[in-house]
Amino acid sequence: MGKQEDFVLRALEERDVRFVRLWFTDVLGYLKSVAIAPAELENAFSEGIGFDGSAIEGFARVTEADMLARPDPSTFQILPWRGETPATARMFCDIAMPDGSPSYADPRYVLKRTLQSAAEKGFTFYTHPEVEFYLFKGKPKSGDEPVPVDRSGYFDHTAQSMGSDFRREAISMLEAMGISVEFSHHEGGPGQQEIDLRYADALSTADNVMTFRTVVREVALSQGVWASFMPKPFTTHPGSGMHTHVSLFEGDRNAFFEAGAEYQLSKTARSFIAGILRHAAEITCVTNQWVNSYKRLIGGGEAPSYICWGHNNRSAMVRVPMYKPNKGQSTRIELRTVDAACNPYLAFAVMLAAGMKGIEEAYDLPREAEDDVWSLTDRERKALGLEQLPKSLHDAIAIAERSELLAETLGEHVYEFFLRNKHAEWEEYRGQVSAFERDRMLPVL
């Protein structure tokens, strides 16, 4: 037993914890949970908790069903919505095979493996997500358009606003679980909210995103409303993204910062951006994994549609925020394509892999986009050499199937299962008759 395990075992007694929830994530990004009694935790630390992996999406075939969930003591937190006493705690788990080796199907391991590869080159990867979501009046019924909790807009302050009360309670719960929040505000769509998590290493951030979604849903249910991270729930209102700020550090030094360079971006930062851009179409299937994701990407608004970068240009896929001359540590880039509904472990892994490929191969950074990319004509974009992101999940799958980077980063098992599942989702979607078709065609055909 190490110090962290000892701390957790003592905390169980001191906080009167009666249930410990072990959390992990399947390949698609759905949170899984099993509750154990505190008396079983010491054994869980040393040996893991066995479960049937074949019953989890993408984990194992029936012939290799036995798997182990091994709790990570550094992720121990009390669940604030379960009440003070008796308390319920949670820990994230690493998934292992019966022989103790890491499971090739565990998204958390995919990210840890990619982070280790970067660490071997001296880099630590930090991320800071801005998570958007909608609040609706009750759970939407099948076939009905959801009803937002308000009609407010970007940064609106409304007296006795349900959104403000919601954000205050959600942030209080997040901070009670050790998750720091930087900003929160009403977003552009009616009922749309944004809460920004503070910078952390990518593994901690991915755990925090999974916790964030759970907290938001729990608070919503307690207030009689419904929270959704669906990328594009409305045709005429903005979609929900997860703009993600990223940077690499070498020890305590920001590897993206170079004093005196253009926008204070080092060669490392420029090559990292170039890697993201060159492999953008390949990784979109992971950062935007749902059939609905592409309604957001082609819908304009704050969502990028073209592969480009720009300084403080919100129409660009990769934005370099306005730099602060005296704060080199804050130099970073922002990837604006990522969905609020992605699997954060896989999304962060492929973002890092693409950027590291740019550094390793010394990719040259193309010219920045200085114009509002959305306002340009197709001819103007073509003249500037701007390529479009995949227009549909079908297009994204076709590109991902040819991607060596994606196959290498995800590993054979996750790569094959993920694409097989996305194929099935697309086939099911394209066979559906939509309200648009009925409304347009029934009156005239």
C-alpha cells in the first residue's frame, strides 16, 4: 500500500463513507460505475475488481471477458450530491487484463500511453476546456423540439435567472470535488450555458470532464430541468462545443513560448499547430464522433468549418489567443472543433498525437487566416488553399479509415471497434425519414 491508498482508507473512516463508486469509461465515452463496500477497497487496490468486459461497449470479446477495474487513489473524491452522511465517494479506474497488463480497450490507457510517449520526449500536455451545454424544461419527448429554460443570449444577466442559479450550484459541487472552475456565463443560444475548467494535465482534465458531465446532469435533475451536451440540438441556434486550450511544458517552462517571436510562438508551438492542421481531417472522427456533430461544424456561428489557424481569429479552427507580453507561461493555442459530447480521453490523445507528429517531423506552419473565414466565398477560400473539414460522419469515417496516425494512437482494438460503431451509427441515421423530408414533401408529392 502506498501513501495515497493509505490516505483513501483513512478518509473512508473519517468521512463515514459507506459506498465507493468505481468509475471508468467505455470506448464511446459513456461513464460506467460499480459500487463496492469500504471493506472491499483494500483488496480492490491490490488486486482490482473483476467484471465481464464483454458486456461493455468495445471492451472485449466473449472469449476474453474477464477484466479488472483497478481504482486510482489520486482521483478519490466525495460525491456532494449524495449527502453528507453516510457519504458516497468515487474513484476513476484503470482497466486491466487478468494477468495485470493494461487493457488495450481502456480509453484512459490510450491517453496515458500517448502522454507517456510525449513525456519520453520531455513534454507534459496541459488542457483547458470550455464546456458548453443546453438546459431544457424537462426531458425532451420523442419527436418534440426541446424547450429551453430561458430566452437569454451571450453573457446576458437576467434577474432571478434559472441559468445563474444552476451554474452557481454546479460550480459549488465541482469545487467541492477539487475541480477548479475559471469562468461561467450564459452562452449564445437560449438556455445555453458555458463553464470553463481551469488548466490541468490532460489526464486530470479528461477525468474532470467526465465528472463535470455527471455533476451537470445531477444538478439539472435536482432542479427539475434537463441538461444536454448534444452538439447541435437546434437548427437555428448555436451548437455546443468544447473549445480546448492546449500547451506543452518542458518541466516548468512553457515550450510554446518564445520571447520576441511572432505572437510569442516558439518553433515547437508552430510545428504543433502544423501537426494539428495536417491531421485535422483524420482526427475529426474522434473529436466530433456523433452523426449530429457535423450539423454543428457546417452550421457557422462559432464552429469552424475550414482547416486553418489565426491569431485571435474565432473563425479559424486553431486560434492563437491574444498574448500577454509579461505572461509567457500563458502562451497557448485553442482548438475550436472539439465537441462537448466527445470521449475526452480519446480526443485529447489524438490531439496530442497530431501535434507531436508535427514536432517530430518538423512540419512547416502554413500562412495564417487573417480574414473572417465564414464570410469568404468558396472561390476566395479555394484561392487561399483552405480545405474544409469533413462534412458528415460518413466523410470523417472514410478519412479515418486511411489514417495511420489514428490507428497507431488508438491501438488496433479501439480503432477497429470505434470505426465499426461509427459505421453502424451512420447506416442507422441515413435510413431515417426526417421531419424536414415530411414537411417539405408530403404537401406536394
